[in-house]
Amino acid sequence: MAKSLERITLLIPVLIVTGITLAATIVIATRMRPPSTPPAQAVLAEIAAVSEKTPLDPMLIAPLLAHVEGVSGVHIAGHQMSGPVRAAETAMQICTNVRTTSGPMTICVDTYRQRAALLSPIAISAIAASILAAIVATLLVRRAILRTATAIDKREPLLATGSLATLDASVSRLLDQVNENEVTLRRRTLELESANKELEAFTFSASHDLRAPLASIDGFTQMMMEDAKLDEMSRDCVHWIRDACSQMQDLVNGLLQMSRFSNAEIEREEVDLSQLARSVADGLRQREPHRSVELRIQEGIVVNGDRRLLRAVIENLMSNSWKFTRKHPHATIEFGVMEEHGRRAIYVRDDGAGFDPGYADKMFRAFQRLHTRQEFEGTGIGLATVERILHRHGGRIWAEGEVEKGATFYFTTAHAS
């Protein structure tokens, strides 16, 4: 072990000296690199640009160029006006046409390249001192390493094969645990997906199977209502049965709709939400033409998504606004778009019954209602369906409102224009 460390430490001064030499080479090469654009070229270009507007005196141009850094000689119309000061160092000649008071003339300047200054004795001494210090430090480190290696060699040797076997066994156990955890995670993911599919299938099946018994109950109670032999109390009881049956049918229809929208395949296209909103508004007006409701729909709101699912979103939100403004003699419903945290958010706003802001997060849960059926009809499934549709489009929905001051529902999709 000591011999191996000795060979390694011999390479340290070689690497240090090589690094210092490479750094010095880079510094010298950098100093010898000529500037990308000579100053004389920039001054000539500026003089030519000025002369296009006002002719210049050629006798004034020569002294001006002679003082520019890097200029060794000035020639106007072939006549040398100054220099050559550094003829042996001339690098290149730059010419341009200039309008003068004597007419157009060609002005040329001889430029020179400054030679890189030789390293001063101080720099050479600094490099030599650095190399010497590196060699001395390497020797000291080498002595310390060799002393430590010798002390280790004097101890009882360890069984190298046994140590490697222990390390290999530890790594194998760790890999086995990682693989086992990955398999467990995949199995639980598959179980969760299967449970969700079974739950959705059960919801659809149960809702679908309940429709036939409910239809039978509704039909028989209708026949009982038409029976003239029923007294007043019996008629009230049958009426309560029919009302409960109607509520159950609404819930079943809502569950079926939510299940269909949750499993439907999304067919993306450019959808004009403004046109959908106008269509929904026309249907609401035809349903209750006697109501005084002002509908304000902003034009040009286009998103990328499934037309059928997005229509369900607009229908739910605008129908809610229409329903919760019913007790106001005159109401206003707005459909538009606004900026929200750097992203465009579409909104449906009304000045109806509103809601308590403390329940803003709960209203998107299934079967959650903030008003009684005596105040406003409904099942509490519409907003939950809307949230699922928007999540599938990569967006979200949230609400703001106050009691009897109206409500505003904002929503986003993955792509809006």
C-alpha cells in the first residue's frame, strides 16, 4: 500500500507544474488576441456617416485620425498626411469614401497591432516561486501520506474478500428492498385504479337500475291521484310520495350524467364558448319568457376542449345563475373573461341570492347544497360534475360571493385564446 501511495504522490508536482504552465499560456494568448473591431474602423465609419449630412474639411480629418489608438498613418486621396510612425508594425489598411468640401475623397488609415508585452521578471519570479512552493508542499504531503500508509501496513491485515462480500451483500439487500417497494407501489396503484373503476361502474349500474322502479312508483301514484275515492289526507300522502320520487329521479339522473362525463373520451377542438353561452341563454329565456333578466355575453371567448363537455359546464353555471336570481324582479347575468394571476379565467356572474363565503370550497362536493329545496330546487350534483369536467381539461373552478349580493364562478382550461 505504501508503494502505491508513493507512486501516486510523485504525480502531484507534475500535475501542478503542468497546470501553472497552461494557465500562463492562456493568459499570454489572451493578451496577444487583437480586438474584434479596431477603433480606427469605428471612427472612419462615424466620419463617413457625418459627411453624408455635412461635407468635412480634409485638413481637419487627418489630425483627428492621427490621434486614434492603433493608427500609424493617414492617406487622403492617395497623399500621405501623417506617419508612418510604426511602419514595421503595420497590420492592415482601412479605407472609406468621405464627402469633403473639395468633393468626394478616399481616406485610408494604416493600423498597427500592439505586440504582447513580455513577461516581466516579477511575473517570472512569481511563477517560479509558485512551482517551488507546490513541490515543497507535495513533498510534505507525500511524507505525511507515506507515514500514515506505513502505520496502516503494520496493523493486522483485513480480509479484503470478506469486506467486499459484506459490501456486496448490503448493496444487494438495498436493491431488493427498492424493487420490493416499487412492486408494492405498482400493485397499490393498480388496486386503486381498479377500485375507482368498480366504484364508477357501481354508480352507473345502481343509478341505471333505480330508474325503472322509480318510474313504476311514479306511474302507480299518478293513477292513485286520479282516483276520486281518495280523501284529502290520502291525496297529500300520495303527493309526498310523488315529490320524493321526483327528487330521487333527479338524483339518479345527476349521478348518471356525472358518471358519463367522468368516463367520456375527450375529443379536443376549438370551441367558441360565447356561442355556447348564447345558445344556453336562448333556452333559458324560452323556458321562462316572463322573467326580466339582462344577459351580457362577451364575444370571442374560444378554448380548446370537448364541445359536449364544455356545453355541460356552461349549462350548469348559467342555469344556476338563472335559478338563484329568480326571486329578484330584475336580474343580471354576465359571461366573460378576465386575467387571474397571469392566466385568463372565464367567469359567470349574477346578482342573485349568493352564498356564505365560508362554504365556497364545500359547494363543489357531490350532494352538497347551501339552500333548502323549499328555497331553490336542485340535487347538489351539478357543480361536482362541472369540477370533474374542468379537471379533465387541465383546469380548475372556484367561486366568490356574498349572501344576497350575487355570486361569481371562475374557471380555467388548459388552453384558452
